[in-house]
Amino acid sequence: MTPWRFYLLLISATFAFSGNGLGMPAEWKYSQSFSVGQTGLVKVAIPLSTLTSCRPGWPDLRLIEAASNQVPFVIERNAPPVPFSESASFFQSRIENETTVVRFATERQNAPEAVDLETPEPQFLKAVLFEASADGRLWQTIARGVPLFVRAGGQRQLRLPLPNGQWHHFRLTIDDRRSAPIPFTGARLYFASAVGVPSEPLPVEMLERTEEPGRTRVNLRLGGANLVLDSLTIETPEPLFSRAVLLAKPFFTAGEAHETTISSGLVYRLDSGTNRAAPKLSVANGLTVDSQQLSLVIENLDNPPLALVGLTARFRTVYLVFNVATLGVYSLLSGNPDCPVPRYDLAEMQGGLRGASILPVVPGPLTENPAYQRVDKLAMIDALGAPMDPALWHFRKLIPLASAGVHQVELDLDVLAHASQGFGDLRIVQQGLQIPYILDRTPILRSVTPTVTLADEPKRSNVSRWKLAMTNVGPWFSSLTATSSTPYFRREVRVTAARIDQFGNSYQDTLGSVMWTRLPEDKSALLRLSLSPTTVTNAVFLEIENGDNPPLKLDDIRMWWQTSRLVFKTKPSESLALYYGNPEVNPPRYDLDLLGPRLIAADKTSPRLSAEEILKPIAKSEAFNPAGWPFWSVLGLVVVALLVVISRLLPR
């Protein structure tokens, strides 16, 4: 296409829309104005507030000039060149003592920016020492204790980033002391261009930080949404560390809110003496984010939690390219929940719009359109549902509220102990009517400290045994943690529960076991023992096989459980209560499921449940006792019948 035909088509496209006013600007909730003092092809950086006020993908973004005429535009998003990858030219893997040593190399002159290991193993967790060399003789440590893992849920961390340097040979020493060796079949090296893209700062707010066994979870609120992250950077004064990190966001399905991993990476700083490799503290490069709520999970393994000072972020600048035919004031419109994606002729000419000059203007603040019909997305939620008779429920807890709006209630141990499996019997009731809710299953780990009593058995002198008594009996505890001040040891640890089978016989049910090892150079000795998904009684025992060694001294024993939240909207009331403890009832079905994503994304208060009230005692069904008289009576009748049959078969 010749230049004069291109500009003729561009001008004709503009005038084609000049007489087509929006007609109903009240359909758009927000507007931002800016002045244009030059004609021709220009581009303007779209403000963060505009991106956030739009729907994901910006289908409701419009540009109008002073006469309310719609102006065609093209959205320009700069992206760095796509990195390329190739397999290592040399690869070798061998087992040495209690380690697996992997060596590989590349023949390219430019060094890769990351390497990715290949393995058919479906599930594992290993710590690795990562070294690099320019000539294959003089090695430099890049990262120590880096976690490599593949989880059953699909989460993977097999990529190891590299700092700037002339690296062509690589060596990985994988620790196999705690689990069997796994096969590594190859390595892939990633090369990328150093070309950057325009970016802008993005505010990040740390809402909540919780320490879980082996990991730190930080709930974040980004300063904007519907954008592409350029980086999310961890701020910490730690001089020497290496951690795998995950980014997750909430998603809604089948009437429940869950969490899905959207990005994973590795952060580290190696500043120890002469080992001063360039740190890597940023992740999520190029990640598209359509929600302001994210969770950052830092995998600590057996290391202490990082001293996290804060988080910073940047997002990639997005430009609006359009032709200025008339000087004056232009406005960006956003916030229309129903409009379709605009269709402009300029989209077909996007390749010829790269030469547009950047207009150095900053649109004004995001203002609400006075003609907009103010509609609360949650106003249509009917706070009251069907009536409910609480006579069949055994327990309840009052929910104290201080204000109206959207609330989230965390299920505590009382509810987990007495509610039915799957929480199908949970009901929020106000004045005899149900309050529809959404079950938010975003993983939240909490802990409780049990009452620990020494329970050694004389016949097992080489076993240390403690009884762990808990106030709540019935919930499933996912893991147990403990610490020890002993400088080095290697012991088998297990958790058992005393149970009674259907015949009245007592037995020990093993809930979990692990080999607990500490070396003198380890900073801490943290026991992390996963427990089987079964209910826990009040007769739980922690056992340690000492062999011929002195017993270990344990500290800070904790039982961990995973809880969920109920999200609902209502007004304060003295009669608002959560009912539970009815295994015969079916799970509720609310129309509120259709508005689940809006409810999860809304600002919420977090009231705490009050003390548990027992509405009626649970009837203890008489268990079948095979040692009782009914069993022996039936057995006697069977024996007599068999004797009669045998006597008839014998010859006289």
C-alpha cells in the first residue's frame, strides 16, 4: 500500500465515524479527558486507572472527541522478543553416593539466561547445588539449596535462572539423602534478547502474611488490573538465599472459589565473600493479570522464612494509537459491562501505525460520568433465601456483624469437627431464613498447639512416645511440625492414632511417617510430617525411633489444618448464625453461584464466629458388639443347624 493511499484510508475511517455519535454516553461509567495540540497519527499511554476500570481485554474502551464523536483507534502493546531454546549439546547424569550429578553444556557463544531440566518423574521434591563455568574447569556457585519439584497438582519448578556471565558449562548436584534418586533425561537452555519494553510502576499492598509449614503465603492487592506485569520484585535484606515462588489467583467453579497457580519462578541472592553473583529478585515477567487479588507463595523448605520488607511491581505500558483530525479535548470512556468489542478499519492497518509519535500528555483523573445510571453489581443480591427449620441441626455459632455489605467467615475447628464432610450441612440463617453464601476453598493453613504428655511404653525402651491431646476431636489435620535443639541426628518419626474396629478390638492407625535428619551445618531442625486425610481422635501419639541414641528434645509441636471461608452479603442482625451438624441434609443450591466471581472480588469484612452452642446432643448409636449375647445366640443357632444337616447326611 502506497503512503498516500494509507493516509487517505486513515482519514476516511475517521470521518466515517465522525457523524456517528455515541448517542447514549450514560452507558459508560468513567471518563478521562486530555487535550491534543497536534494533528496526524499519535499515540497516548493509557493510564493505569483506565485499564483497571475496563473489563478484561479492554472491550469497553472508547475514545471520543469534544463533539461526542467516536474516534477509531488501535491498541499497541509492546512485547519483548520471544526467547528461543535448544537442547544442551552435551548432557550427562550419574549417581555418586547420596547425590545425582548432572552435567551439560552449550556450544553457543552467548550464554543462556535459564536452564530447564527434563525428567519423566511424576512427583518429587529435591534440593540442588547449581554451578556454572566458562571453561568446564573453574566452577562458580550460582545457587545452593535450590528446590526442584513436580507436584501431583501440576505445579512444576524445574527451571533455574542464570545471572549475567559467560557460562557455557553447567553442573547440578542433587541431594538424594531424603528420597530415592530420580532420572534426569536432558536439559533445555533458554536464550533471550536484552531488548526491554516501556513499563510503569504498579503499587502493591501486602494484605496478610501467614507462615505455613515449609512455606510463606502473602495475600496481595495490586494497584491495578487488566494489565501485563513486567516484574514483581521481592524486597529483602537477606544476603544469601534461594527460594521457589508461586503466584496464584482465585477462580470460581461449581459454586465454590478455589485457587490456581498462574506463575512460578525462582528468586535468590548470593552475596557471600567472593561469591557475588547478580541477584534475581523478580518474577512474573510477561504475566497477564486480570485481577487485583493475588497470592504469593514462597517455598522455604527447611529454611527459616525470609525477612520480607515489601514488594514492588511494574506493568507494561499500553498505547492508544489514533489519528487526530480536529484539535481539542478528547476523552477515554470505560466501565461498560455490556458493550461488545469495537470493530474499526484501523485494526487491519496495524502494521502501518508503528510510526506514530508519542503524545506527551497525561489524561486527567478517572471521573464518574454524571449521566451514568449507577448500578451496584451486588445490589441485586437477595440477602434472604428459603426458610429453614433448625430443629435437625446439632450446633450453631452466632456471627456478629458491625456493618452491612459483603462478609467472609472463616470456618474454625469447632465447625470442621462437627460439620459433615464436604460442608454440605452449613447454613447461614437470619430470622428463620437462609442467607445464600459462596464456599471459598482457597487454601488457608492454621495451626493449634496440642497438650503434650509423655507416654513412653516400658516394653519399647528405644522409642520416645508422646500423647497429643486436642480440644477438638474430628477434623482432619494435614500435617505436624516440631523443632529440636539437638545439633545432628537421623530418626524415624511417625504419628499414630488409637482406634477401635468393628469387632471392638483396639489398634494403632499410622497417620504419617518420615525420616527426620539434621546435619551440624543446618540452621534449624524443622520436622514437617504430612498426615493422611482421615479424622483425628483425641488419642494421637507422636513416636520417634531412637535406636541406641539419647532421646530428642522436642519444641513447638503444632498440628496444622486447612480451612475454608463462607462469603455472603447481608445486614447486621442479632439472630444471624451459622448452623452445622446435620449429616442427613443435602448440600444447598443457591442462585448466588451465578454471581460468585463478583462476590469473591468484592471488599469484605471478616467477622469471627462466636462460641459453639449445642442445640441438641448427638445420639450415640449403639455399635454392634460381636462379643455380646446377640452374636453368640446367632452363632449357636448356626452351629445347631449345621449339626442337624450333618447328622442327616451320615449313614445310620
